[in-house]
Amino acid sequence: MLALVAGAFSLPSARPTVAGAAGGSPTANRPYGLKVPAGYDSRHPIPLVVLLHGYTSNGAAQAAYFGLVAEADKAGFLLAYPDGTRDRFGNRFWNATDACCDFFRSGVDDVAYLDAVIGEISAKYPVDPARVFVVGHSNGAFMAHRYACDRAAKVAAIVTLAGMQWKDQSHCGAGSPVSVLHVHGRNDMTVYYGGGATPEGAYPGAVETVGDWAKKDGCTGSLTVTGRKFDLERTIPGDETDEAAWSGCPAGAAVTLWTIEGGGHVPAFNDHWAESIWAFMATHPKVASGS
């Protein structure tokens, strides 16, 4: 369920720093991969991207699949790729929403863990607090939504592939605008584009997910097809990805939906994917509340 199989992709070509604190820190027993970009200069603030893997996968496999290690060198951002904890089946997961994916109800506090990861990196590197981004796939996308709901003041933007918001919006207390790019394959048979449920709870569809964020962000318009199309999936001919965006959002904020027509749960991305999602993040630094 919600699987992205580790080992299906080659590992990052550049060996990352393996970070983790000693003692009682939440990261002490959960180290994470950290890619410091080539040409890093400690005199200048640097963006941070936190990448969250799908259920059963791991951070290194996700980084390889998304191509973000090479993009970090090219664009000059820090890339953290932590691992979720293992469940009773030995599968790594994130405790995101009631739908996904703490199926054995361990209660692990992954919001606190990500707080610790971001805090630890920010203590060692000059992370720009206006350019902290979270990217996730499947269970990791559910977790990116969860983290943005709980820590909206810390997150500039999220990019989510095939993972949804809370169905019950009373659980999402975001009080500061968060830019959102949600990407979803129309033919996803694992996390349904139109919404669905796991044995643990229901999840909204892709359109509902971006609509919920538009409301949280104070967008006053509607979801409108922009006419922009992208070629991101190498096995589907032509420009298979359509863009729709909410209008009337606060200055600097964006809520955008990319629909991969014919795409499934694990799209076969081409070389445009990493640069395209980074372009969204790079143009959406943190928007202050009320601005």
C-alpha cells in the first residue's frame, strides 16, 4: 500500500553527509542524508529542501528517483532526505494523517522529528528561514501536507506528488500562507486522484486538496486551467501534464495543481522534473501573514 519500492532507482552519485545529533535529540537514532551543494559558501544564506519518501522506501532512493541531488548542485540548495521509522512489517513510514501511514498506531511524532532535522541543519548552516521547502511522494506527500499544516510559519512552499491533505480540515491549523504545488497522475490506482480511503481513514482528492490550501492561504478566486503544459513523464508522449492554479491568492503565494494525464502512482520522470519543481520552490519564498 502506498509503496515506492526502495532499490528501484540508482543511489545518488554524490555521497551525502550523514547527519544526526548525539544524546537525546530526536535525530540521535534517526540520522538523515544531507547533500551540501558544490560551491557552497557559508557567507551567504542558503535554501533548504527536505525530501520525504514514500511508504516502504527510504530517503536515498527517493532522492535518486526525483533527481534532486544533481539539482541541489546545479541550483545551490541544501537537500535533506531523512528516513521514516519502520513498522511491524519492516516498512518505513511517516505518521502523517489518519489515512496514512501509521497503520499500527505507533504514535511516532514525525512533526517533532522534522523540527529537529530542520533545526539541526539550521544550526550548522546559514539556512534562509524564508526558503525552507518540503517535498514528498505518496506517504511522504501526506507528511509534507501535515508538516505544512502544523508548521506553516516555518515552511515557504511544499511540492507533493500523490499524497493528500487531511480530509477533516479541523486538523490543519495553518495560519500563515504556504505555497503549494500538488502533482498527481490521473490514473493513480494507489492514491486516487479523486480521493478515497485507507483502512485507517479517508483522504480528499487532488482538486479538493488544493482547494483546502487555497482557503487556508486566503485565495479569493477559483481553480483555473492556465493553458501551460509540461513534458515530465518519459513514457507518455507529448506534453502530458496540465496546469491549473487558484486565482486571487495573496501576493507571492501560489496554489497550483499539475495533473499528469495517463500518469500513475510512480511516474517515470524525465530530466525536466527536478528542475521544474525546484523552479516552483525558488520563485515562492515565504510570504508573511497579512502581506
